[in-house]
Amino acid sequence: MDVTESDVMRDLRAAVGAIATPYGGRYYVEHARAGRECTELWHALGDAGFVGVNVPEEYGGGGGGLAELTVVCEEIAARGAPILLLLVTAAISAEVIAEFGSDEQRTRWLPGLASGRAKVVFAITEPDAGSNTHRLATTARREGDEWVLRGEKYYISGVDTAEALLLVARTGRTDEGMAQLSLFLVPTDAPGLTATPLPVDVMLPEKQFTLHVDEVRVPASALVGEENQGFRQVFHGLNPERITGAALCVGIARYALDRAARYARERTVWDTPIGAHQGVAHALAKAKIETELAALMTHRAAALHDRGLPAGEASNMAKYAAAEAAIAAVDAAMQTHGGNGVSAEFGLLPYWGLARLLRIAPVNREMILNFVAQHSLGLPRSY
């Protein structure tokens, strides 16, 4: 296993950083407080080819893999601008459409996803299903040349700026009564689809929505991949979402630690920089170690996915480790700043909120621990 980074990856980091740095933390925090998406940065990244770095070249993308997208997510976050929608549009939608979409679907959607001028967001979560995907209540039934969708989705990100949803619905049941799922591309302006803003107290540029799906009709060509094979297709997107979520957390941790270390070197109390005190220094050093360990697992998970190898265990471990590292790093940074840690002028609190959210979603830490206990350690299933 080569743990060194190639010149190409280092150049990618530098190029992404050069675009994101002029925007930076102040830009991101202002947009997060206002609940306004970071459109200017998104377009700058898209124009440079980084939003679609993992999209095949024949559709206008960079032709890279999840490893490259992971670097993009980490670097923008390390510059203070962790754009959450990259996890949805690039890591889930682009990956799933590129792998399972028809030629028509790829031609229709991938160029826009590659350029950043179109967004396809992901709709799986429901109010009564939680992490139990088998309990999805949204259904799709075939009527002639159309599919008719009905149900409700919850905590769906970025619907207001997206052209379409990659929506997961139940299309059947197995003999054992388990749900069979299918994926559909649904325009956000489809008749019968209503998006209601879902207020959250976390400061984010991206908005959340509840979706009411009331007899929404889409053509048969809206089906992505094979009918009733949605579980396999979904997890081809969910592992990348967890990996890029981990990358975002690593970047948040790097940004917070950079801010904290600079403050600890410059802030002097009783004629001594506060960074000279172990009470400050050790918390930051511990967070730095945890961040580097999380980064290693994140890039290992991305490499496994790109090689077509089983990546579920590594993806879950990366997501767990990186979320914990990000929370610890931001918390240590806020503690280092003292009262300034919650000051609007210093703008650290929005990063703590995002890191805390990423501890819950896209999969919560308890379900990751369940996964590792059952699948890695062979312990009896607990749920």
C-alpha cells in the first residue's frame, strides 16, 4: 500500500485550494448565516472542472474517480468552505447515473453535473423509516408507459436549486416481505411534487426540505438501472457519500486546527503565548493526530471504491473517525479562542454545527458501530 500522494493529487490539492482560498471562511460563514448557497464558489469549481472531477470524460467530466472527488471535498473544507451539496450531486447522483443510467440518462444529466450548472439531489430519507430502508413507504407503480410515485421524503437537501431528484421508491416485495426498491429521475417541477422548507437550527448554506409526492407521473425512461435492484444501486452512491462526508470532516478539522494554532501562537496572556501551555497545546495536538488518522482511512476507502473492491467497512469507519475528529478539532479550536470561540467575528460556531450534523448524517455513529460489530467482528445483530 502506497501511503504517499502522487504529484497529480498534490497538484489537484493546490489547484482546488487556489480557487477556494479567496472565498474562504468569511464567505462561507456569511452564506451559512443567511442560508444562502455558495453559488459563486460552486460555479468557480465547476468552471475549473472540479465539481465533475469524477464524471467520465465523454460527458464533460474530469475522468477521475472518488479519490479525486475526496481531495476536492477535503480541500475546499480546509479553506473554510465545506459545500455539503457535493456529497449529493457528485458523490451520489453522478456516481449512480454514470454506473447504472441509460445512455439517454447519462447524456441528459452528466454534462450538467460535470460543469456544476445542473444539480440532481438525492431523495431517500422518510419520516417513519429512519435508517431502516426496508420500511420506505414511498411507492412507484407502473401504469402503461409511466411510473406513478406517491409518498413523502424528509430532510432532502438542495431541492430549491436542483433540476431533478434521484428518488428511491418501493416497487415490490420479496417472498419474505422485504421491500424491493427502484431509483427514478424526477424533475423538481413535476406536477404533484411539493417541496416544503424544513427549518433547522444548524447554520448552513444549503436548505432542507420535506417532499410530498402526490401521484407524480414520470415516463418509463425515468427508471435508473433495473427495476427492484435499487438496494445495490443505492449503496453504490451511499458509500461515496460517506467517504466524501468524511473528507469534508477532515477538511473542517484542518481548517479549525489551522485557525486555532495561529491564534495560540499569537495570543499572549501573562507575557506567554497560550500555545505554550499544555492545557491548550495537548488538545490541539490530540485533534491533529485524530485528523490525520481519519484522513488515512478516508483515502483508503476512496481507493477501494475506485478499484471496485468492497468498501463498506472502510467507508463506515472513515465516516465515523472523521466526524469524531472534526467535532474534537472544532471544539478544541473554540476552547483555544476562549470567549472568542463563540464570537460572530471569529466565525467558528457554524463549523461545529456542520461537524455535529455530519456525526448524525448521512449515517449516524450508532449505526456505524452496529455495522462494525456485526460485519467486522461477527457479533450477533443487535437491531
